[in-house]
Amino acid sequence: MIRLTLSQRLTAVFLALLLACGAALMWIQMRSTAMHEQETVQRLSRGLAEHIARSGELMDARGMRGGDVRALFGKLMAVNPSVEVYLLDEQGRILGHDAPEGHLKRDRVNLGPVQALLRDEPLPILGDDPRSATGHKVFNAAPLWVQGRQVGYIYVVLVGEQREALAANVAGNAALRTTLWSLAIVVGLGLLAGAFAFGWVTRPLRRLTARIQAFDVDTAAPAALPPPAELRPGERDELAILEHSFGHMSRRLGEQWQQLREQDLQRRELVANISHDLRTPLSSLHGYLETLSLKDATLSAEERQRYLGIALAQSQKVGRLAQALFELARLEHGGVVLDVQAFSLPDLLQDVFQKFELAAEARRQTLSAEIPPRLPAVRADLGLIERVLTNLLDNAIRHTPEGGRITVTLRADEAKVWVRVADTGPGIAPERRAQLFHTPPALGSQRPDSGGLGLLIVHRIVQLHGGQIRLLESEAGAVFEFALPV
């Protein structure tokens, strides 16, 4: 099967329509010309039948004078071979004619068209052709009077057999050739114009098709893609709008593909880091349990308790890491439904401070809060926001040296309450800042027990509340800030 381009299909359809329209126009033109010729002939011959009726006595009181009728009709047809003259009675029966033997196909003529002609109805009017069983031709007719009484009609067919045959022989081939040449010229010029027009109309579509075929999502970096075509104000060209939309779509696909690749890389790093963080406590736990199993009889009570204590601590590390993984998975895959309620953020902060008082005192650290008066209540999930504050304070205490300070500052604006957690620790390494909320710390980081999942959980919880957590620039320590709606 031959596959055509859009321009070729449009041209083929246009050609078919052009041929159909040309044929219809040719038929209409030929029919219009024929009717015009018939009307002209009928108008020019309007008084012919009446003249014949007055030219001689064709009928008398005893009936038709056959010899005189045939002689008169013969003379008229010899002078004008294009006409055929007939004598009809009052019912339309043919009484007299000069037709050769066997040429007459009717013995009666319908008088309806004759009466219409005598009433001067619009021309052309076609009547029965006595020399054809079904044909109709233009005619002229007049009533025939004898001694003041109508006895019949003179019926004149204006386009007789001889004229019809001569016109067909002389003009038929020439007319057909002229018509065909005219149609061919019109169709050819129309086809060329249509092909040019369709090529011009579909040029933007071909350009867009080339761009689509060249588009490869694997290499569709946003910076490498051409900028989308600019639309003029009030642009209504569908192809221009489509090209503009495809430009934006391709750049968006490129951005999303890059994001997916980055996310895949981040997940690979996450799995690698978590595997490392799990391997360390599990190896330690297995080693001490194996030692207890093999040397139980030779160990003293103090050694046995020390080994059990170390194994229990390693088990707790594995448990905390597994719990963090479970929470992160629920947050990432939509397993958490927010229980939004209004609550006082200072009261929640006070409860979280109480959980860390002993740990801060043990490290001689200072926990402080800066809370403005008449702070509005926030609308959020109380349990999840408590987890955010817990993770941030746990990280701050863990990374702040002895004698350091951890400060939580609250401030309000028109629609939000801002929370800032700052410490006086060593801060975040510059190479770690870009992926701080997307991947856990690299292998060998300072927090092998946590798996680096605390900040990932915080980031996702804040996202679920419609916000973003930020790491602010500071001269010393780490400063985190996020906002909650009021």
C-alpha cells in the first residue's frame, strides 16, 4: 500500500473535489447553453405556426385536404430542413405530416405544452417529438380555424431530425474537445495552486514533525533544547500554538527526565548508605552475640553484662534506623494522611524541650527559645510537627560541642509562623549543602547510626504542609528555617 504524506493526501483529495466540481460545472454549463439555445430558437420562431395556419386552406368543412397538406408541408421542410410540421386535431391526434415512412413513432401529441405555449408561459417549453417514442423538443404551435371554428392545431418541431443529425456530426467532436481541454486547463491550474497552497500551509507542520522525530528524551537536557517559539499576542494559528506547546512540553519532559535520573541516583546512594549503616551495627551485634555463645562458660559476669550491653545498644541503633526507614517510606509513597488541627506552637516547643533537657545538661548545652507575645495558633498535624522539631533538636544537640547553645526562634507574619533552629556546632560542609534534603550523608559521615534519614523525614513532612525547609547561611553552626500556616 502506497503511503502518502499529508500534503500529498490533501492534494489528492483536492484533485478529486476539483474534478467533481469541474464535471458538475461542465454539466451545468452545457445544460444552461442548451436551454438558452432552445429558448432562443423558440422565441425566433414564435409566429411560424400561425403563419402556416393562415397560408392556405388545410382543412374544410369536409375534413383535411390531404394532398394540399402534404404538398405545403413538403415545401416548408424543403425551404427550412430544420423544422418538422404536423397537423393535429382538437384532441392532439396527428392528422397530417410529411415524415418518411416508418419515422413517425407517435400518433398523438400531448396538448398540455401546446396550451402552455399559447398562454405565453416562460420559455423554453418542450413538447412531444412525434418521431421519438419518448423524446421532447422545442416547438411552435398555433390553432387552426375553419369558417370561424377551431378544428385543430399547426404543430411545428423546431429542431428536426436532419438538423439534429447535422449538428451532432459537425459540432459534436469539436464541442467535446473544447470542453475537455477547458476542463483539463482548469483542473491543472487548480491542482498547481492547490499543491503550492497545501505545501505552504503544512510547512509549519513538517517543521514540527522534524522536531518531534529528532526529540530524544535521553539527551533532552533543557539547556540543549531550542527555546519554544514565541507567540504573537492574540495568535490564532493552531499550528503555531501547537509548535509553541510542543516546545514547552519538550523542555518540561527534559527537566522531568533529569529529575528522574537525579532521583534514581539519589535512591542508589540512599540504598548504599543505608546498607553501610546497617552493616556496621549488625556486624557488631552478631560478633558480640557469637562471642557470648562460644565463650559463655569462660566469661565472667561483668564481661557478660558488658557484651550484652554493647549488643543491646547496637540493636537499638538498628531499630532506630528501621523505624526511620519505615517513616520515610510512608511519607514518600503517600501513606500519611495529615490530621490538621489548630494548636499552640510555643506549647509544643516546650514539650519537645523537656525531652532533651537531660541530654543537653549532660553535655552542658543551653536550650533557649525566643517567642514573641500573642503568637497565633498554627494549623498543621501536631504529631508530625513534633517529629520535625524532635529531629532538628536531636541533630543540633548531637553536633553541638559541649558548652554550646541551641536556639529556637519563632516569628509570625500575615499568613505564617516561621520556625528557626540554630546551633553553635561546626555547621554543614559546603559540598553537602546541595543534596542535604535529598540524599543521606556519604559513607563514613559523622552520623552512621542515623543513616542520614532525619533531615529527609523533616523535609518531606514540611512539604506535606505546603512549605519548604531551608538551610540558611550563618557564620557558625547550622541554621534551619521553615514556616507553618496559621
